Amino acid sequence: MLRIAKILNIDLIFLPKRSPHLNPIEQVWRLIKAEIECYIFIIKHT
């Protein structure tokens, strides 16, 4: 994988394990989860 990335002139960034705050997709999933939880709360209490 590293060799292919180098050939394609792609810089790979390795993130430390257990660091979701550095991974942008984790922030998206956090927002989606919050929206779903809010929606479920509204449904249960109406």
C-alpha cells in the first residue's frame, strides 16, 4: 500500500489508535447518532 501511494504521489496520514476526535468521519457519525437519538426521544414522548 505504501509503495502504491508513493507511485501515485499520495501522502498517507496515519492516525493514532483510539483517537476518534482526529478522524473526520467519526464526527459525522456522532452528529448522525445525536439526530437519531433526538428523533427517537420525540417519538417516545409524543
